[in-house]
Amino acid sequence: MPSHLPDKPRVKTLAAKNPEHQSGKRARPKHPIETIDWLAIWSLSIGFCAAFMAAIVVTNDHDNTGASAILAGAAGIIALVLLVSEAPREND
């Protein structure tokens, strides 16, 4: 059974046939994956993992110094990565 493929979008067809045709310049819509702040998600996941590991250390061994070292180490890693990363650019 033959399947019907859709034609090219009309705007592209008009622009190809008539170079003077202005279809209106719009900003490129952002793909949903481009709107996710991956660095923030990464830093939150590191923070939650560190808090969970510190809670395990305090609960099992009653070692407050070890728990604070885990939290301080995770905070230091997050701060270092945020310090060296560049700000996102707006692509309009």
C-alpha cells in the first residue's frame, strides 16, 4: 500500500520560488532540551548524594567530623565547578 508523504512546508516553498518573499523573521524556538540547566541539576544531585552519605556516616558511626568533611568536600567541588564554568549565552 503506497503511503503519501507530506509536501514541503508552504513557507519554504514560497521562499524558494520567490526570493523577495519575507516570511517574517522569528527567533528560533528553543528545543526543550536546550532549556534545561544541566549544571544546576548536577550540583543538586551532588549535594543530595553528599547529604545522604553524611547522614549514613552520622547514623552508623556517630562521626560528626567525617560527615562534615563529606559535606565540605562536596561543597568545594560544586563551588570549583561553578567558578570555572561560563555563563550560558542567549541565542536569539
